[in-house]
Amino acid sequence: MTFQNTLECAQELDAADPLSKYRKEFHYPQVNGKDVIYFTGNSLGLQPKCTQKFVDDVMKDWRELAVEGHFYADKPWWDYHERLAEGLGKVVGAHPEEISVMNTLTVNLHLLMVSFYRPTNKRYKILCEEKAFPSDQYMLQSQVKYHGLDPKDAIVEVKKRPGEHYWRTEDVVHKIKEVGDELALVLIGGVNYYNGQVFNMKTITQAGKSVGAFVGWDLAHAVGNVDLKLHDWGVDFAAWCSYKYMNSGPGNASGIFVRQKHLGKKDIPRFEGWWGTKKETRFLMQPEFDPIETADAWQLSNPPILSLAPYLASLELFDEVGMQALIQKQQNLTAFLEFVLYEVDKEVESTFEIITPEERGCQLSVFLHGEGRAIFDYLMKEGVIVDWREPNVIRLAPAPFYCSFTDMFNFGQILKQGILQKSA
Ligand SMILES: *Cc1c(COP(=O)(O)O)cnc(C)c1O
């Protein structure tokens, strides 16, 4: 249907939306006595109502069974993490054995680099995007230094072209070819946190492999947001956090993907712990490490059950709805938001610019000219939760599970008011 910047149009779009019923499955913060319009699902997803029960169940088992819960809880703790593999496999396009859940994102990227960044005299460079998420930059620099190399030499950043707000796939591929047989690893954020760009992961993965490098992806902003086919694309490894689009709760556990062909190997360099050794022999407490034949071989410790419980709860919702339906809605909703923004922009005479390219998931980054910070403050006060990135960018991520078309319309009206007031 053609969009109009009216409440009626927004309500019609909501009525036609098969996912609109999921809105009531989430808890919303309140501002001025009303549910907020929540645009920061790319930072911390809302709490699904079903989460509480999953956590309560673990608390009850711990209370009533104590140590026996490891084996006799309803969902026994010793293999609790295995329950997430199948659902996550569907979300990221992987076989369940290629998935594990453990630690947090930056930790996992470090652990995976132990296996997949093994610099030699000739092949030691890492290719990433310029201005990667800071944690990723620190991680890459410290890894390179750990191997006695100089980050200035070993880290190759792909830049945007002057005056452009996004990376071109051809520039990434060109750089990969240029570095060629010096390239040890390609490691990029699959969806850029700042401009919301979705990298062409398939093409870039192929290019990296064609020069003999390993290819890994940080999927923090990609998982639960865009279409992923990690297995089919031939990705070597990936990791993601679960608290953004996957709604698992603050600081919660991270997922990893390790390509099938790297599994079941004893000779792969890896930091190891007892939860990575085979279950059948684990409790014989013997000195020899016998890796599980799945990505769980990268697990070190026994899993944090109280963290996995909310992740499992959220994953059941993802399983019920399916990524295809989420992506479909996300595209419609983001398109409507873009339309509303341009309509407002016409009415207030161009005070902002969308810097997100067409290759996008569920995020529009808006560069505000002029009174950016004041407009941000106004939005927050009016119950629109957005986030602010220096120098003058607000990021809007209308997560398809719990944001509505009516939210987008109402946001447009509030934004217009804010701009008119602040520039008056
Ligand atoms: C959110 C995010 C992180 C967060 O890392 P943690 O280790 O979970 O704190 C890392 N990298 C990227 C690209 C992110 O977007």
C-alpha cells in the first residue's frame, strides 16, 4: 500500500500486520504514564513477559534441588545450553552443532581469535571496517600486540569514500585482494552499529576465503535483525551478544558459530576448559581433553543458567514467529519510518539527513543538523527512547517484535513539535 503520514494509515498498517499481537508480549517502560515508543532495541531489547517464568523455574529448582538440579531439574543444568542451539541455528542459518552459547561477546571474539588468528611471518594482517565498534578495535589491537605485531601495520581498515556515509562492497573486496596473501583474517561487524549498514557478508566472505584468509563476523547488530546464512556463506566463525535484538536481558550470554569443518579437531589452537570436553567422560576427571564434536568444544566453564534462562525464553518467541516474518515486518516498518521522517523533514525544511544506506536492517541513523542534542532531550522527555551518538546522530531501531506503525506516526508528530520548538 502507499504510505500516508496519517494516524489512519498507520492504524491500517497495524491492522494488517500479522505480528502486531506480539506487542503485548513485552514490558514497556513508562513515561508520563504511558508506554514509551522504544527505538533502542539495537542496544537493549525489551523484556518479554515469558522471561520471568523461565527465571523463576531455575530459582525454584535451585531452591528445592540444589546441586541435584544439575541432573534432575526439569531442564537439567549440565546441558541446559544445548537447548539454545537449534533455535539459534535457525536465526543465524547454521547447523545446531555449529552453535554454542557462552561468556559475553568480546570475550568470545578473543577466544575465537585464538583459533582463527594465527599470524605467520608472511600472513599476519587483519582486515576490518574503519571506526569499528570500540570494543572490537581494542580487541583487534590487543590481539595483534599479543602476537608481537604492530597494529598500525597489521590492521588494515576499509574506509568509506570521502563524502559518503557507507562502505562500498567493491571497496572491501578490492582491499581484500590488495592485501592478498598477507591477509590472515577478515573480521567485520555484519551490521554497522553507527550507520546501520548491512555488509554484503556473502560476497565479502567469499573474497576473504579466495585469498586464503579466515573470515569471521561480529553479529551484535545483525542477529535477530537480518537474514543470515552463516553455514551456506562459508563463514569460519561468528559471535554475537543476545541483549540487543534478541531481548535476552542486560549483559547476557553471547552466541558463537564455528563452521562445521573446524569441529571435532584436537589439533586446532584453542583455550580450553572442562565444559568443552566430551560429556560422557567429563566426570571421570581425567587429564586429557577430548573435544566435544560441536562448537561446545570452545566452552570453558559450566554455563550461567540464570543468564541462559531469559535467552531461552526469548528464543522461543523467535522460534514461534520465525526470522522471515520478522524481516518482512522490519522492512515495512523501517520503510514507513523513513517515509514519516521525510514527510516531517519537508514540513520543517530539511534539518536532518538519513545516513543509513539501502542495505539496512532495522535501524535508521539520522544526522541532525543544528540543535541535535536539544531535540534528543526533547524526544526522551516525551517518552521516545532513542540513542545519541556523537557528533550529531540519533539512532532509531524500530524492532519488529514490539514497535508498531502507529508508534512511527506518533514519533513523527513528536519530532516535528520538538524541531519547531527548539529552532523557534
Ligand atoms: C554491542 C556490541 C558489542 C558489545 O560487546 P560486549 O562484549 O557484549 O560488551 C561489541 N561489538 C559490537 C559491534 C557491538 O555492537
